[in-house]
Amino acid sequence: MTVTIPDDLAEASGGRIVLVVMDGLGGLPDPSTGKTELESAVVPNLNRIAANAALGLHQPVAPGVTPGSGPGHLGLFGYDPVRWNIGRGVLSALGVGFDLRDGDLATRLNFATVDAEGRVTDRRAGRPSDDENKRLVAKLRENVKAPKDAELFFESEKEHRAVMILRGADLRAELEDTDPQETGVPPLPVKPTTPDARASAELMQRVLDAGREALRDEPKANALLARGFAAYGRYPTMQERFKLKCLALAKYPMYRGVARLVGMDAQHTPESDEQAVDLLERNFTNYDFHFIHFKAVDSRGEDGDFGAKVKAVEACDPLIGRIEALNPDVLIVTGDHSTPSRLRAHSWHPVPVLIRSPWVRPSPGQTFGERPCMQGELGIFPTADLMSLALAHAGRLGKFGA
Amino acid sequence: MTVTIPDDLAEASGGRIVLVVMDGLGGLPDPSTGKTELESAVVPNLNRIAANAALGLHQPVAPGVTPGSGPGHLGLFGYDPVRWNIGRGVLSALGVGFDLRDGDLATRLNFATVDAEGRVTDRRAGRPSDDENKRLVAKLRENVKAPKDAELFFESEKEHRAVMILRGADLRAELEDTDPQETGVPPLPVKPTTPDARASAELMQRVLDAGREALRDEPKANALLARGFAAYGRYPTMQERFKLKCLALAKYPMYRGVARLVGMDAQHTPESDEQAVDLLERNFTNYDFHFIHFKAVDSRGEDGDFGAKVKAVEACDPLIGRIEALNPDVLIVTGDHSTPSRLRAHSWHPVPVLIRSPWVRPSPGQTFGERPCMQGELGIFPTADLMSLALAHAGRLGKFGA
């Protein structure tokens, strides 16, 4: 008798949970002040909430490991990101808002340039504009036929990147990239990595050959390189696992895609963070769990602009005040990973988190920041355990054993 | 698509890492001052480095578990010591500097005394001197023939201990010790614990009988007891796993042996800690990863001499200053386990660690000691995760997922 935690302990009734994700929240100190972006921000609402909240740091994947956005969010939703690893092709399809179905085989395509001998001269086809990308994708849609008994979809991503989805019986994803990762050599053939994938490899090769043929007269984007073949397998939903009816409010399609992957309702497309909070207010009592996503904190971190990241954090503060006013039983504020502006990129550093609930052990005078979170009651814990804590604080997690 | 962390994320280029191991660094407070050995030491270099470093405690095996030197170091090198458990015979062979090959069967031998009826009267043969030990080993070498198609090696360890290595086709290590662990009974026969090991058991019995015969006229050391049969299997190297070219600088053969086990270059034999640092300076740019081992801290802990352990820590401080001056991208200072002088032995207590890097979240005024490390940003983490952190800080660990 094995008990899966928290799934087997989750109860169907209990309090309402709001998860606020400030993307890339964690940071590193500015050497001149010794304070991180979050610690530098003027955030009266966050600090008032933190004073009576449980604080800690969560670790998205493992010590030292920098997560992508997909794994970062999966962890927050209670899905161990290593066990539930999302392939690149699937993540790209989610990112463009494509509605994947069980068994779909998705792959990322790069437009590339090859010379007369078929050797790659530019792996990114001179980085076409997004409009140019759309034109090329339309050409593929028009000229490449789906294989018998299958459906084929091409979707524009941006610059040199597109996504291809093949839908049909019994497709296998155990295929090697055709991107040679260098110039001066031809694209690689689609090679199966297991004998079972041989038929899928041949099918995929024919599709890629037809795509190449369709692009042959293009001056730059006259070839395709495929990367990250990935099969979409249905994930158990948060409703099934945690008995939660979930709403996702995110401006960007990637985050709605990951939310949909775990069964959240992601029908709304807020056009701004303010509108996302409007939608939360309007739908508050219709769901058990709300995920609301604020992107700018991460973007300013990736820009490498410490001051702008501070301002992006500050811009979230009144929104969080509005969410607090709804008085959810459990309010969680955190990030999906760290994006220190000094690194201009995602990083491995654990992410500050607060849980507002009556059932906490706050320390006097604590505020919301990396260092106070280090000393907080939650310690450093795996991100995927955050959902158990959320359920527990909401009175939604039963006792283990008698 | 499974991802092994950190192996599959390791990148071939990035910063240089130095790992300084003060053996047995962790300690316990002196009841009269409330300070541990490390906290009592005057270590201006270490404290200056710690002020801007990441601090934490690492746990070598599991809570409450005291590690031997082999597991302690394997963990530091990124090898889970439970998964990569080294058998006693192999560790002994490494300890005497024996160059093990794949498939070698190593076992520890104790010289013992038996009476006329063959019953053990002293399991340690009156603890012979090291010179006497060497004479006995020479006698074994001269008189015990290797079995057909095999090679046989005897190596002196110290006092009553020696190592025997059998090299030949298809040897199995699933053999029970012949040491009965008590006196008044004869040595046990070599018993296989699996049917596959039966032939190896018979072979080993003949070798031990021949050894016994060679020693029959000895007044004290007239018998052999075998313990810890262990097969040496090739470990994946740090180069293979982490894409690091590694140099080991350790005065004692055991530590060079464990380093060689994971593929480090351990060709140098420094005669002092100073000379180890000389060699590090001279070879600094030729390697990605340097492991430098200082033994005295552990030895003084095992002596039970608190003051001497404090002095041993202090003696390392200027050496660490010289290493810092080389400005490695990542400098780690730690121990392989704790050796509190009040316990006069290795212990289970987590071990203080500092990581010097620009990408850290130090707390104001922090110094290097067990208590500041408890409050540090790294928390308490498994020793085997230290390598992931080292790689991350060196910019050598790719992102997990897109």
C-alpha cells in the first residue's frame, strides 16, 4: 500500500488558494548596497503580508540547476519537473498556444540556409523578421502535404523558429535532431534512437524533405533543421491529483500552455497585469485555485537592468494588495526561478516565497527578501513541495496514517 | 527522455574550480567558550573570504551517519557515496597507492595468531611493528604462488594490516569474511554468498591456505584473516561526467587513490601542505578543477586535542590566502566530514562549507564557522550536490528545460 503524497491525501473541500508568480523573482545583491532587487524594492503591501506569513526559499530542480520556464512552473503546480520533463517541441507548441492532443509529436524547426551542395551555411537563415517567418510558415502549410492517416500543423514562433506538429497513429519521439549544430555540413538525417521509432523516423524524413522542397527557391531560408522531437502525453490534471478547480491568468501563451497542460482553465487572455487581476476578482469564487502570472520582473532581469527590475517588482505591489483584499484562505507570492539582473539570465538560486495563512510561525520584523526568506520557517525546499504546503494551509490535505 | 543531473547538463567550458579540503573540519563547541575549533581559530583569510561567500553545511551520507574518508571524499567529488560505495578491500588498496585495474579483487588481510588446534588466539597478532609487517608481507610475496592465469599482489599497510589483490579472469567478490570476529574459534572458510562466486571462493581459499602455510613457523603472525572482499569496477570519471580536467594534490596515498578512482590526475606526491600549494600554483592553468587536501586538522581532532586542532586550522589559513590569490572562478573550502576533538573520531555532524564566487547572497558580517554556516544561503544539503553548485558557479551547468 503505497501512498502518493500529496495526491492520495488531497481532499475535495477546503479553502481557496491564490498563487502569484512574479516570473524570475529571485535575484542577487547589488555590490554597492548589498541588497537584491526584491530587497531594494519599496513594496509596502508585500512587506505587510510577509510580516505575518511563512517565509522560505524553494529550489526548482536541484542545487545548482537553472530551470527553464516550463520546469519552473511545473514545479510550482506540484509536478516534479525532472519526472515530468517537457520536451522542447512540446514546450514550443504550448508557447504558441497550440492545442496539443495526446500522442501528438511536436518538434521545433529552425529556418536555415544551405549552399548548392546542401551544406548548412547559416543555422538561423539570417534571423528572418517575424513577418518573414509568417510568410515562410504559410508556404510550408500550403505546399507540404500531411502523410496518409495523419494531420500536419506548422506554427510560427519568431525569427528563425517555427513549430511542427504531426498528429497520427502511433508516432514515436525517439528521434535525433537533424540540426548538426555546426555549419559546413549538411543537415543530419532523422535517426531513430530505438528500433520502435524507425517508422516514425522515415515518416518524419519524408515530411522534412517535402518542407525543404517547398523552400528550395528561397534566397535565405531554403532549409529546415529539426530539434527536440517530443511526444505529448496527457498529464494528470490538478483536478485529478489535488481535487482543485483551477484558473490560470497569464498574458503570455507559454504560461497558459503549461497551465493547460495540467488541466487548468486558461480560457482568458488578459492584456495587462491589471486586467489579469480584474479577471481574478471577477472569477474569484468560481475556482479553488488561481494562478496569476506577472512577466515583467523576469524580462527586466534578463535585460540586466537592476533598477528596472526593482521597479517591475514595485509595480506588482499594488496588484498584490488588490489580491490580498479578496482574502483568499492561502495567498502565495513567489517566482518560478531566479533571474538576477547581474546574470541577465535565469539562474540556479533558490526563489523567495511567502505563504499568507493564519497557520504560520513568523519571526518578528520579517520582510520579503532573499535573506529574510533564508531565515524563514520553510527553509529551502523543493519547489514541487509547495503545492503540499498550499493544500495543507487550505485545510485540503488529510492526515497520513491513523 | 531522462535527464541525469548534473551529468547531462555539464558543459565543456567555463570557469576554474578549486576545492580545498581540510580533512575533518567540522567540530563541536568547547563547553567553556561555546565555540567550535573552527570558530575559535584566528583565520583572517578565511573570514575575509567568507564575508562575501555562500555559506552552508553539507551532509556526507545521511542525517546521523558518520562517513569514512572514502565516502566523504566521493561525495565531495559529486559521487553519491551510498550508490558508489567503495568496498573495504578496494579502499585499502587505494590507501597504499596500489594501481587497481578493472576486475581486480581486493581484500584486507589481518595477521593473526592461532594455537596448535588452529583456533584464533589474537586477531591482530600482537600488533606487529610496521617493519615487522613489511617482513611478513615479503615472506608472503616470496612463498605464495599466484593461481594459474592470475596475478597476485601483497601490499603492506600498517601494524597487523595488509592488502591482497588478485587479478585474473572473472573473479567475484560475493565472498564472506574469514575473520570470525572472536577468539577461540578457527578462521572461517571462504564462503560464497551467491552460486556464481563458488569458483572464486575455492580459488581464494587455496591462496589463503598457501599464505597460512608460508607463515606457519612465525611465533605470532602465523595466520591470516580476510575481510572486505571487494571487486574494483571502473568508475565513470569526472571528465566523463562533468567535463572537467582534474588535478589532485594530496600528501597521503588514500586521498590520491580516491581521486584517481574518479579519474583525477594524481601523479604528484606533495611532501607538505606548502608544497601542495606550490604544485597548485605551478599547474593552475593546466586544469579545470583542483582538489587540494590538508590532513592535519583531522589528525589533531582524532588526537582529541582541541587546541591543536585550532592550530591546525590556523596553519591552513595562509595557504588558503595563497590559493585565493590565484583567483579561481570558484573557490570552495570545506571538510570531508566532521572530527570533533571532544569525540576523538569522525562524526555525523554536517560540515561547514564556503563557496567564493561573484554569484552569491552573503549576509552582513558573516564569518566562517558552524553557526554562521547554519544561517547561510546554502542551508544543509547533501555533500554530493556540492559539485552541481560548483559547476553552476563556474558557468559550467546548462539550463534544465526550455
